[in-house]
Amino acid sequence: MKFTAKVDYKALGNLEEKIADLAEPVDKKQAQTLGKLILKEMKSLIRKGISPLQGKGKFPKYKGSYKDRIRKTGKAYAKKSPGGRARAFAKRLTPVNLKVSGHQMKSLISWTKKVKGSHEAIIGYRSKFAKDKELGHRERKNNQGFRPTIPKAPREGFARRIQDVYLKFYNGVINKQTKKRI
């Protein structure tokens, strides 16, 4: 199944014009809030096995020996745990997600950067280990599936659900600013 999303560029253009007309720039607190909202939506998608990148849909299935290793590991944890249930950190085959130890997802953070008198939210990885994992998924090293999580501009963008978070947030900011003016 292939998933594609359409972006309403006219609405996005109108929103950009409204933002440009604002007398007050985006402050640090607003940028931090936006970053947290985007992270929450990204992690929600990744947990469900869906790529946070536009037009990528579900993550590709696990293959070969890695798939076999996941099955064996899950069975081994089930034997060791009380009641025969698999422990929470045993990786499952479906949905495909990026959680084994949780290190990569814990390392996914947002921060702010001051740009031209305003602030913007930036999403990225805190640790070099997580950055290398993401790069491995992007470049398909060691026979990994294509599972990148951070868009590389200008050819990639966030999925529609994440774009909607952005649009909803800034529409709220614009509404508050215009109410202050009246």
C-alpha cells in the first residue's frame, strides 16, 4: 500500500503571508511549544510503524536474519519472564518501529534557534549514536530498510499529519496576534 499526501500550497502561502505581516516575531516559548507538539506527533507515528516523512507511508518490513533474530529474542524473553509473557522491551515484528532499547527515540529532541530576530523549532538527535542509526536507515547500511525520521531539505518534508500540527499551531498564534491588534 502506498501512502501519499497533498499539501495545500495556497493555504500554506496565505499562512506565510500572514506570519510575515505579524508585527511581533515568534518568541522562544512559542517555538519550544511547537517543537514539543511536532515531537509528540512524530513519536506517535513512529510507534505505529508509519514514517514521519511525506509520501513514505509505513516503514518497510523487516527482512531475513534480522527478522529471525527478532522472533528468537521475543521467544527467549517470553520464556524468562513470569507468566510466559514477553517483556516490554522485546521488539515485535509488527508494526515496524525503531524501538529496541528505546535509545534512538529517547534521543529525538527539539530545541530552538534564533533566526532574524525570531525563533524556530529544530528537531534532531541528541547523541551521535542515534544520529548514526538514523543515517544508517537513510543510507540502507547493513541491509537495513529505508526508515529515516528527519527530513532532509529541500527534497523531503514532514508527513501531512505533522504539517497539520504546524499549521494549526501558527493559525492559533496568528489569531492571538490579530486579537491583540483590535
